[in-house]
Amino acid sequence: MSTPATSLWRTAWQQLRRNRLAMVCLGVIAFYALVALTAEGIYWYYRLTDQTPPYKQVNFDNRFAKPSLRHPLGTDSLGRDVLLQVIQGTRIAFEVGILTSLIAIPIAVVLGALAGYYGRRVDDFIVWLYTVFDSIPGLLFILAIAIVVGKGLLGVCLGIGLTTWVGLCRLIRGEYIKHRDRQYVLAARALGVKNFAIMFRHILPNVLHLVIISFSLRFPGAILTEVVLSYLGVGVQGEPSWGIMISDAKLRLWQGHWWELAGATAAMFFIVLAFNLFGDALRDALDPKLRTAEAKTA
Amino acid sequence: MLGYIVRRVLYVIPVVFGVALVTFILFHVVGWNAAAMMLGKHASPEEIAALQKQLGLAGPKWLNWEAAREGPWYRLFDSQWFFYLRQIVTFDFGRSFATNQKISTLILDGILPSLSLTVPIFMIDLVVAIGIALVCAYRRNTWLDRSIVVLAVVGMSVSSLVYILLGQYLLAFRWGLFPIWGYETAKYLVLPVLIGVVSGLGSGVRFYRTVMLDEMYQDYVRTAFAKGNTERRVLFVHVLKNAMIPILTSVVLSIPFLYTGSLLLENFFGIPGLGYLSVEAINSADFPVIKAVVFVGSILYVLATLVTDICYALVDPRIKLR
């Protein structure tokens, strides 16, 4: 009797399931995702019905209220509920995390695949391109793109997305160099399969785990960067985001109003921590060798 | 070896050219409307045109065919792209829109304060992080090692903004241990340096620990143990020496991160460096200054990678250009 074949994904999942910390992190991520989805629903409901959403309702009689049952995280300088703003901030954080990945990962995969598979001139060009992008100081480059495109969510996402594809691109290129002379690739070529089909239908599934790992490790980075951008005033405009809350709370902290800062900071800390720990566990499960390879290039 | 170094030095030229190209596309092709953005809604078309001319944003972008047809042939190069290249070569980036000072002077004035902040952070972080990582490797897989790793990840998950806000509020404002704001004596630098070190420590420790543990399972380490060396000697003499290559890499790769860290620290503590200059320029939509700082920052990074690669070649004879 033979044991049923287990795929890489199934083995990795089994290993992850045994890792209690990783499962807790996954639970935290799922909870935040649910909160973000709810916030998205609230946002669209009030936007489509043209009402002032509760997280924007100003109440001057109730400014700087301390945390209470009615306002579990207190209120801010305009009497708005902090908890509701933290929830909306989760929505922005997830939008940034997902949109930046949708920009950066396709660029990294396509360029890395082309460079690694074709080699020579194509490789020279793409290596030159990512060396150039790598040379421009990260945060300044993001800021410059965000300003040129225009302040707001689009500017932030384009800024982060267009500057953070280099690390993954390098890894994918390295994998394609390894795979391009493997026997299954030679066989496909001998059968007359087109280059693009070989690259994206035959080789890509073998390097897809890199994409998954990269997604979970870049998400917290994107959240932290969004906060800094919003703090510097080039981020999301007119909507509550964790960065704007921290920026608003900066001066109030000195007057003893700590809850706005605490709310935004705590919300951000747990999701970033969960993603960091889960990303590590995922990487160990899918590709243990990557730990140092990544540390050395990224 | 000499051939490698020459080739590596020459590779700087296409990279700098690429940086110029990317920044040009960003600020002149995508951001062609900068003059209107800077002047606001109520500017007249004449004002916008005048500012565009002053910023080098007027006229054809790449090649000036019209002028070449009318006048002498070299008018072909009378375009924005060649104007920008000339700015780069002469290190004359024009004047700041907000303060009308020469940008090259602003940058040169900002470098020293920036370095006085980032160099100490960098050095202290390096020594402390490697020290802690060595402890982790020495006591690997014990409770001490594990709790340090958890602490490092926790430290990485806190926004640098929060470190700065809390550090400034608690240590300077509430307890009055340090000056809150300003750049006069070395005393003013202690707190920003401290905050910078703490906020960078988590990722540093984790990285160096990975590097050290990676070396621990190499054959030469087993050989060293087999020869009867003590654990301490193997760790501090054999492993540390071999871990120098990845450490050297990270030293260079941290340079841009230091730069971004100083953007916030300089802003919070009023240190008149390049980070402060950039934030001011961003707040006043001062495109020429942003462009120049981005370009100069990239050049510094390119030069830093060049130096490291040459150091590699000197340290490790196996390394050749690809």
C-alpha cells in the first residue's frame, strides 16, 4: 500500500497547523480582515446614502472624553469616537496592504521571470533597472511619487508599490535561473511549448511560494509606511487613518490625552506583529532555505 | 581583481544615468504640472509659465527639433532633459522655490547635521545588535535566545513614529532628562540617537542572529570544535570572521534605512539636516528641492554600494562580477 502523495502546499499547511503561535497570528489576521471588511461596508453605506458616517460625527460638548462605556477608546479634539476611527483606519491599512501588493508583485514576477529565463541582454536590462530603483532612497522616493501623483490613497499605493518590488524580483530571477535548464523545462521546450507558456504555466507554480511569503512579509511594511506618509501629510486625505490619528495625537499627548495615540498604536502593533510572526512561520514551512537568502538580499 | 574593480567602477555610470532618467520621468514627464501645483489655484497662466521656465519645466522635454531646424544644430539639445543633465554635472540644482536659496548650498549645509545623527545611530546599532546576536548564538535554543527573538519581533512591530513620540514625551518632556528640541551641542543629539538605536535594534538583532546561526552549522565550525577549540573561541574567532560578509552587506543596505529614519527624527527634534529639509520641501511642495535631495541621496547610495563591492573583492577572492 502506498501513501498518498502530499503536495508542498499540504505539507506546509500541516506544519503550520502544528505551530500554535502561527495559528493564533492567523486568527488575529482573520479578525482584522473581518473588521476591515465591516468598515468598508460602513464606509460605502454612508457614502452611498449621503449621510455623515458616525466616525465623523462632531460633538463639541464631548471633546477629549476619557475612555468610558459609551466611547471605549474616548473621543478626540472634535468629540469623534476614537474606536470607530481605529476601525476605519483598519480599512485604510488593508487597502494599502492589498493595493501595493497588486502593484508590486506583478512587476516583480514578470520582470524577474523575464530576466531569469532569457538571460543575456534582457537580464542585463532588468538588473540595471532594479539596481537603479534600489539606489533611490526608499522613503524619499515614495514621498516623491506620492506628491507628484497627488496626495491621497492612490499616491501612497503607487509610491509604495512602485518602489518595493526589487527584493522579490531578485529572488524570482534567481529561481528562474535555476529552473530554466531543468529537465521538465527542456522537455516542454522540446515539445514545442511557447516560451511564455513555459515561464508562466510551467515554472511559475514552482516559485509561487516566494510570492505568498513575500505578500505576508510586505504587508506589515506597507502598513508602517502608510502611517509615516499619513503623518507627513501626503497620505489619505479626509478619512481617518492610523497615521493621521497619531499625528493628531502628537500634541494632545503633551496635554495628557493619551487614548487616541494608544488606540491607533495598539491597533497597528497587533496586526503588524501578527503578520511578522505569521510570515516567518509561513516562510519556515514553505522554504526554510529562504531565511538567510532573504536576509542577505533584502 | 583590478579588472573587476575597473568594471565595477564603470558600472556606476549607467546606474547614475538611470537614476537621472527615473527622476526626470517622475518630475518632468509625470509631474509636468508642478508649477501650477506649487502656485495654487489662483495663479495666472503668465505666472505659471514664468515659474515653469525658472524650474526648467518649459520647452520640449527630450530633444528640441524645432530650434535645431531654425538655428545652429546644437540647439537640438536645448531641452528639459539636457538642462537637467547640466544641473547634475555642475551640481547646480537652481534655487529653492520656498526660500529662494541655492539648493546646492542647502544640501551641503544639511549633510553634516544629518551625518552627526545617523553615523552614531548606525555605529551603536551595529555593535549592540552584533553583541546581542552573539549572545543568542552562544545560548542558542535556550529560553534566553527565544525571548530575545520574540522581543526583537515585538520591537520591529512598533512604528518608528511611536518610539519618537513616546521617547520625546517621556524622557524629554515629562522627566526632563534631555533637551526637547534643537541642535546646539552634542547633548541635543543624545535622545534622537537613543531613539534611533532602539527603533532599529529589533531587525538588526534578528538579522545578525540568523547570519550567525547559519554559520554555526557549516563544516568549518565542526572542524574547529573537533580540534578542541572552546565554544567561545569558535564563536568569537571563527564564526564572527566568516559572518563578516553578510554583515558587510547589511551595513550598506542599512544606509537608505538610516536616511528614512532621520527624516522623522530630524523633523521631531529640529535637527537641520537633509531629512528636515525634505520634510519642509514636501510641506511647501518645493519640487526642485525634493528632486535634488532624491538625486543626491541616490548618488550617495550608489557610491556606498560601490565601496562595499570593492571591499568584498578585497576580503573575499572568490567574488567576481557575476
